[in-house]
Amino acid sequence: MARRFRGRRIVVASHNAGKVGEIADLLAPHGIDIVSAGGLGLPEPEETGTTFGENAAIKALASASASGEAALSDDSGLAVAALGGEPGIHSARWGGPRRDFGLAMQRIEDALPPDAARDASFVCALALAWPDDHIEIFEGRVDGHLVWPPRGTRGFGYDPMFVPRDGALTFGEMDPGAKHAISHRADAFGKLAAACFADAP
Ligand code: IMP
């Protein structure tokens, strides 16, 4: 049985403003406020794991122990089937030191052979850690395909080149509420909320 979170505030163990905003929106209906690790000036640990879950755990445990509060981290990325799952856990790094996702999307497009299948999935691991090092980890995904050129200015990262299965719009074109309803982050978050939040059934 997962440990329940009964507080009113969670440290979001991320320095990525796009993710922090999406997680704040997901937590708000549960009456939970957030403060970001960046806002608290917490250091960013090195992501040395080999899976989304391992990297999420590293980040959540580091923020929980540095802040003395429960911390929620997200490790996520785009897995492209024809590229053996890359960029995967390296999704942020494909944007280079300046985190230029126009460049990262171009890298993906250039790496895909012309006749390759364009199937891709966004994957998200959410880890909720407490200062005593207890941790709960949940994984979610959304399957879809890649389009070129990228479309839309909403969302962040690789959103403009990803169309979810049975959809027509990219995540970059969709209303944020529509993305939140089906995203990999929402999938993982639904599992976390059901297991760990006191207001869950
Ligand atoms: P992380 O901070 O190491 O987990 O990096 C995850 C990277 O994956 C982000 O910088 C984005 O480029 C990409 N990513 C994760 N989730 C999304 C999403 O919902 N939309 C677009 N890109 C995403």
C-alpha cells in the first residue's frame, strides 16, 4: 500500500518552468500548493539513472532531503520507436546546452530515415519522496506519431511535432486542458493521486 501524502505543500523537484506549471495545475484541484526546487535555490542533482523512474527518484529524493519537505519530481521524454527509443531519457540533452527544442526536433527529423515509421510515445515517471527517503514512483505514457514541420506554439519541448493517437492536432496546437486530459504526465499523475492523495477514493 502506497504512503499517503497529507500535507498542503509539495516541492516540485524541477527547474523546467513548463513542467512546474503543468504539475501545479495537476495538484491544484487536490488543494496542494507548490514551490519549485528552482524557487528554493535547491541544487539540480546529476541524472545518472538509466530509466525514467531512476532519474525521477534521484531528483525527488535530492529535493526532499535538501528541503525537509515532500518533493515531487517528473522525469519524462519522447521515445521514438524508429530511433530505438531515443531521445528517451536524454530528451532534455538533445536540446543542447541552451535547451533549444527547435534544434532537438530537427535532430529527430534528420535522424529518421525517409521511410521509417513515425510512431513515438511521451513517457513520464513521477516520483513522490519524503525527507525520510520513502518514495513512491508511477509511470504514464501517451502514444502517437511525429509530424514535420512542427506545428503550434503552446506547451513546451517536443510538443509541436507530436500528435497523440486518434488526434489531428499536435500537443503544441492543443488547448492546455486538452493536453492535460490525455498526456503521459496526466496518466502518471492519475495513478499517483489515486494511490497517495488523501482525497482520492
Ligand atoms: P527531464 O527534465 O530530464 O525529464 O527532461 C524531459 C525533456 O523531455 C523535456 O526537456 C522536454 O524536452 C521533453 N518532454 C517531457 N515532457 C514533455 C511534454 O509534455 N511535452 C514536450 N516535451 C516534453
